[in-house]
Amino acid sequence: MRATAFARVAAPVLLSGMLNGCLLGPDYERPKVDVPATYRFAYPEAADVANTAWWEQFDDPVLNGLVKTALENNLNVKQAAARVDEFMGQFVSTRSALFPQASAGFSAARERASQNGPTPIPAGVSPVFNEFQASVSAFWTIDLFGQVRRETEAARANVNAAEQSRRATILTLVASVATSYITLRSLDAQLEIAQSTTVSRADSVHVFTLRQQFGQTSDMELAQSQSDYAATKATIPQFEQQIAQQEDALSVLLGSNPEPILRGRALVDLSTPAVPQGMPSDLLERRPDLLQAEQNLVAQNALIGAARALYFPQISLTGLFGSVSTQFSSLFTGPARVWSFAGSAAMPLFTGGNIYGQNQQADARQQEALFAYENAVKVAFQQVDDALISVQKSREQFEIQSQQVESLRKYLRLARLRYEGGYTSYLEVLDAERNLFNAELQQTQTRAATLTNLVNLYMAMGGGWVVQAEQMTVPQPASGSAPVQPATAEPVAQVPQ
């Protein structure tokens, strides 16, 4: 049964190897994936800005400085860079098997031979003697069927995959810093709203307290005013807690211990970046995670050939040249010279299914990597479409909420006039104040969500801007937990072939 399996696999592979210069296994070809002609949710005002340092479009020098600090100090980026070096070392080690391996040796020994051994020692000859050896040896396994070349191809793909993983880490880091900063400024704005509303309601409580003392208002209206004041004031510690936690999270992204974060422009003053554009097929060349998934597929495809080569003979050449002498003074003379040359070939005859199993594993891993790549492509299109529709709808929502806030401000002003004129109860004023407070908070959150959705869109689109970010990842000497300094006020690894 094993012989039949061997014949079924080895015969076509041997013929394929002969026709392809004895390099077994399939050569890699990018799989055809179902790429839509356009994105489902197109953006009419798209601009080709994906290849720029997009975070600078927020027009906030402090944010630019935070991104630069994160790229220089973030430990995840440094870890990803170290991983690239690791795979580069594996590539060099794997490729070394293509070349002859040479070594040199020297030994010195003092020995005593047995006088009762099978070879008698002549009379007068001492059984104690010295032995000196010096030699140079070489060993070379000829990669006739391409096993090492395929393993080298896989190792090169692993280096490229690690490099794309590093670039994906940079992409995620920049997006995370921008999102965290936007969230921080949103919390700052909501805290300001809560504080200003609390001050306003404290003034109302003071006025109602005086009126109640002179009998101009009821205890119920005073209690209602005090209740709304307390409810608004209770939100302040919540926002302060969230701000401190957001600063701590952003500090970790910056590669520092938890510390206060500098502020730049207010949330409402942050400029809105332009929306990047591109054809769906561009994602296959722009997103690091897709390029990484493809390189993983390249590696597994190459390892199929390495597994196929296990069926065939391994041909090795060995050689040795040196000297052996009992006297060190005559070690390098002609009579002491020794040498040998040899060749060998070894071919498996019966392995109990070991090689067959390794080939089956290689085929299955290639299919697994293929399906992972195809799935990554579909997820990428989903993320871009999700980000596009999120940007569109959050902008529409913000415009509607802005109109609502203006209407509620007018309503509150009129409600107060009606109350002062005795035309309505204080309940109408309280209701107007509550609605305005909640609407202002929601408007701020939607503004932040709109900017965050733009960040997510840039992340989903990938883009050549990663190159600009890479240029900022200059290693800096360790300096403890130095505070982040404000910015100025002015608005793939090369793998040897």
C-alpha cells in the first residue's frame, strides 16, 4: 500500500522535477480572489490622500508630536522590528545549506597502547606515544531536487511576512494614538459641558433658595432645582475618572509610564481629514495584513516542494585534508599527510508513512493559508465599506444634532422667559435644561465618533502613508519616563536574493 502511494506521488513529481530544473513543488501564483469593482458605499468627495501622513490633517501640532513619540518609543513596534530580525536570521541559516560547509580542527593526545593487544609492540618500542592531528574538512549536500531552495523560498517569505506584520503594527499604533487623543479631547469637552451646566444650575439653586426664603417660590420647585444640580454635578467625577484612564492608556501607547497628556486643539477645532479614495483592488497592495497573509501563503506553497523532495535521494560529498604525526615537528611534512574524498547517496525505501504524512501536512497547510488569505481579503472589503458608511452617517447625525442643540437653546431661553412671566411652571425650564444638557453631550460624542470613523477609514484603506510613519520610527535612547514634549506651533525589509 505504501509502495503504491509512493509510486502515485513520486512518479509525477519526478517528471515535474526534471521538466522544471529539479525544483519540485508548485511555483507560487497569486490566487484569484473575488474583488468588487467599486466599494458598496462610495464617497462623493473622496480625495487621494491615503499616501500622506493623514494625522497631520487634524491640524494639531500636539497630536503630531504624540504620533512621533509613539513611533519612536512604542514597545510593540520595537518587538515587531525584533521579530523581523529573528526571521532574517532564520532565512540566512536556512540558505546556508545551499553552500559547502567547511571546518578546521587540531588535536593533540598522549596515549599508551596495550602490550597484550592483538598487534604486538616490537621489543624496545615504548607503548607510550604522542599523536598530533591537523585537518580541514568539507561537507556538501547537493540540493538536486530543490528541498533547500524551497525551504529558503519559504524562509524569505517569512521575513517578508514579518516585515508586513511590523508595518501593520505601525498602522494600528498610529490609528490607536489618534483615536485615543480624539476620545480624550471628547471627554475634555464633555467635562467642560458638565462643569458649565453645574455652575449654571448652582446659580439657579441660589436664586430659588432666596426666593423660597421670601415666599416667592415653593419648596417643590427648590427641591427640583437642587435635584437637577446634584444630578449634573455627579457626572463630573465620572468624566474625570474616564479622562485619567484615557491618559493612562495613551501613555502606554507612547511607551511611557502613566502620566498627564498634553492637550492641543479643542475637539471642535480639530480639522476634518479628507476621505481617501482608491479602487478595491488597491487593497491587495496597500494593506499590510493582506500582504502578510499572502506571504504566509507563499511560504506554505514553497514548503510543498520541500516535502516532495523527501521522496528522492540526498547526494552528499565529503572531503578531508590534513596531517597525522607522533611528532609535532613532523606534523606538516609530506609523509604525515592524509586525505580522503567520498560521495554518498541515500534514498528512503520505507518510512512507515512518515514522508507521506509530511506531504499531506504541507498540502493542508497551504490550503489553510489560502483560505486565510481569501478570508482576510473579504474582511478588508467589509471594514472599508463599514468605515465609509460610518463616516457618512455620523456626519449626517452630527448635522442633525447641531440643529437640535440650537433649537433646545432657543427653547430653554423662551421657557425661562415664560416662567419669569408666570406663564408656565418651573418643570418646563427643568425639562428644557435636561434636554439641552443631554443633547450637547451627544453632539460632542458624535463629533468624536465622526473623527474616529475617519481614522478607522484610513486604517482600513492601508496606504503608502505607512512609509511616512516608518521614517519616524527612529530608535531613541532609553530615558526613563520623560514627559511628552509639545510639538512645534507650526500648523519591506530588503531580503537577500
